[in-house]
Amino acid sequence: MIAGLQIDHVGIAVKSIEKSLQLWRDGLGASVSEKEEVPSQKVLVAFLNTGEGKTELLEPTSDDSPIARFIEKKGEGIHHIAYKTEDLSSTLTRLKEQGAQLIYDEAQPGSHGTMINFIHPATSGGVLIELVQYPAAREELS
């Protein structure tokens, strides 16, 4: 179950993390974590500490990445909202049973050692929802 639907982060698609940091870091004063490449998603990410939830800047690393396609179609902007789950596998099973359309058949590796999957906007009111399970939660379930 998603514990209280706690927002983990809001993902923002950008053409350049460095350029975007002029606003987020230099203008708004957000502290920035290290950048990390996520090969499975063909993206470079930087997490910003913005209160209880984080802001994730997503820069495509390939012209065929989902983020590059998103920017080409819709421009830079909010890409997804992510929620933490303690048991991604059970959550995905429950969602499938309820008819939700998922982006991937199985969970995928995300940043910071997480496992992730997305609920397609067609079954979530037009919003791309990411579900995130952190490594500590996975280890507790073993």
C-alpha cells in the first residue's frame, strides 16, 4: 500500500539541468544533490531539496528517451508526480487487478537504487504517476 500517498518528488523535464539550476539553485536557493545518470530511462537527474518532497530535474541523454520525446511534444515542464511505496510489487499487482495501465510490465531500476514503475495517464486522470520503492524498503521485505 502507498503509505498515506506521500509525495516523493515532482519530476520536471528540462533540456539542460545546468541552465535550470540558475533558477532552482541560484534564484530560489534549493540545495542540489549529485547528478545521476539512469541508463534504463535514458536520463540525467538532479534532485533538489524542496521541503518534504523533492523536485527532480530530468534531462534526456538520448534523442529517443521518454524525456526527449516529452519535451519535443509538450515542451519543458512537469512530467510526473512520484509517490513512495513500501512494496512496489504488491502495489503493481493490485493496480493491474483494478485495471490500471502501467508503463512497464515489470518494475525498472531508477535513481538512488530505487525500483520504479509508472501508471499511464490514460488511467490516472491525465497525470503520469511514478511509484518509487527505496532500497531499504526492499530489504525489509526480504
